Amino acid sequence: MVARDATKHNFSCTVDNVLITSGSQQALDLLGKVFIDPGDKILVENPTYLGALQAWNAYECDYLAVKSDKYGCFLIVWKKSLKRILNSCMRYPIPESHRISFSLERRKKVVELADKYGVPIIEDDPYGKLRYEGDDLPTLAQLDSEMRGQSKGQYNGNVIYLSTFSKILAPGIRLAWVIGPAEAVSKIAQAKQGADLNTSTFNQLMAYEVGKDGFLDEHVEVIRRVYHERRDVMLDALVEHCPKGVEWTHPEGGLFLWVTLPKAMTRPN
């Protein structure tokens, strides 16, 4: 089902490119086990997902943090940082609705730069299906596949893509997936065998049943409307109640809204 959905979006993918995991958090940990050596450099956004850092800290890596604007990461800084970590480990962007959504131009450039410098991308995309305003944008994995002319068959690119049923079905079932080059997915699967042997078969069957005939797609449309309404209520409340100097994002999807306080309100007493 996961591979079939990926191919609908012009992304080359077969079952050999897919691994089901017990939540994206497990996938992050498995990636650390397989790919990170002590002292490796990982390029991350600032701020980024704390859970990823918690998963990777045990593997004694170092982080290079890069700030972003409303269009995504600062490309000049990313480029300079990529040169510094050439032949090192990986970069970890969350391009869709984590704090901001990367523009299409930034997404393309991120993929091109990572390919140029030979640094793999770990794309964490838990909110990609929860865009409720603006146009749906291609994932980094999809852009990488298109850049390589891989519209059919097995994916063999530079991106390892993570997504999850937690945000579109139910968090408690702890069910997510990895899409990546078959050789990398095979190595991750070996690491998973040592962790839990396999993800709950019952949970996988349940997700398959609600997804195979279109119910899940209908459900996603419902929760998109719900989150859109909740976002608008929050924005209205901020306008009404926040004092001068407080700024906030206008998210086009996802579950979060980022508020920035003026220095006078964050200065210690």
C-alpha cells in the first residue's frame, strides 16, 4: 500500500524500497545504528525535532545547526555546511509543516546540493498529508527521483524518506514507514530484526484495511478541515490577546504554530 501510494506521486518505488517500523521514532533510531559513527556530522535545522536528537545522541555524533526563514533553510549556509561535512554522515530536514514549509525552490536546491556533495538526506515527513492551505508540494524524495529520471521501478537515489500513520490515523498504533534505496533499506531491516523482530502484524493489517479502499484518504480530508479551523481560531486568538512585538507564523499545514517573543519578554530578571 505504501509503495503504491508513492508511485501515484511520480515517485519510483517498489516493495524493496519500503520498510514498516514501529513509529518514526524507531526509524530514526535504526538510522542512527546503521549510518552514524562517533564524530559524524549531521546537518539539521535550528530548531529541529528534539526526538531525532534524542535518538542519535547515543551514537556520539555532532550537529551543525542552520537557521531558516519562512521559505526554508538558508541555502548559502547549507552549502557552506555541506562542504564542511563532505564524506561525513547526513542531513536531516523536515521540509513540510514542522515549523515552516520549504518553498518548492528551496526543496529543489536542497536535493541538488546534497547530491552534488554526496551527503544523503533523511527526510522526516509526518505532516505531508496535512496541508490545508496552498498547493501540495513534492517531497524531497520525489524531487530526487524526478531529478534522476526514475519515474518507474526501484528507487535508487540519495534520500531516505520517513512518514507515519500517527498523524493521519492514530498515534497509539505506532506504525510508520521508511522509503529509501533498496540496499539501505535492507541494512535498516537487519538492524530492526535485532530491535523487535517485526512491527505488530495486527496494526499493519488494521492500517491496510482502512487504507485499501479509500477510507483513509477520506479521513485525511476530514482532519485537514478540522486542523484548518483550529489554526484559524488560534490565529484569531493571537491577534486579539498578544501584546505588541509578539510575532507568529501562518502555517499552511501540520499541527504547530511558531510564536516569537520580543527580547524584552525573554530577558532573564
